[in-house]
Amino acid sequence: MYSLFVRLLIIFLFFVFPLKADNHVIDQENFEAWQFACVEEQSQKICDLRELVFDPNTEEVVSYLSFTINPESLTQMQIAFPHAVNLKNSVKLQIDDKDPLDLNYAYCNQSACFVAEIIADNFINMFKAGNQISLKVLLLDNREATITYSLAGFTAGYERLSESAS
């Protein structure tokens, strides 16, 4: 059943990054664990910085973390999880050995469930100074799952994202 949810997350990623003729990649760069990409959608340039986490056994996507800068110059963070998560419990986000932060799920769609937050510069600076992010989620069967993201390349990738928003 968990595998079904992971497959749905992969399908979601295809919808987030459509391959239609009017949505094409106009810029793409890799920054170690992070990928910066811009697409043109309806004559508008949309850029994000993202990292995918794969299941080491199946090589399927388990989670997705993305940063964008909105038109008001605020940084938005979005984290995708499979539907197998318990929405009544918060997600615990921890950068290295710092105190964990509780994040609540913002919404679910047919593909995944999401945490979506606008984050301040001090939070971005914690990402820049860190080595890894650990996310602890409670699954529907009450098992705890830990998803780890590398922060290698985040600083350079975020600087590129900031340049694209200027």
C-alpha cells in the first residue's frame, strides 16, 4: 500500500513539471543535492530550487522539498509526502542537531499531502548553515518515518534562485 502512495507522488511530480509544449525548461542547473530549474508557463518564468528523496530499496520518490520566491519577494517552502501520513500529527523538521520545529500539513490533493510555509531569512540562514534536514512523520499505521535531505549545495542553489527572482 505504501508503494501505491509513492507511485502517486511520482505521478504528482509529472503534473508539477508538465512536459507540454507551452511549459518548457528555459534554465536548469545542479547544485550538488539540489536542482534549480525555471520553466516558462503562459509567458511567465517560474523558478524553483528542489530536492527529491528516493527510497534506497525501490528508487521511488518518497518526498519532495521545493523553494520558490513569490512576486512579493517572500520565500515559499513546500514539502510533499505520500498519502500514507497521519495528518493529525505535525511534521518535525530538524536541521542538524538544532531543536526540531513542528510544521502542519497545509493540504492534500489526489497525488500527495503537503506542508507549505512562507519562511523568513533567519530560517533560510539555518538551511544555509546546516548539513542536513531530518523530517519525522507519523504514518497511518503509527510507525514513525524519518526522511533526510542533504543541504549540500543549498546555499549556491538558493543564491541562484534569488538572482532569478530579481
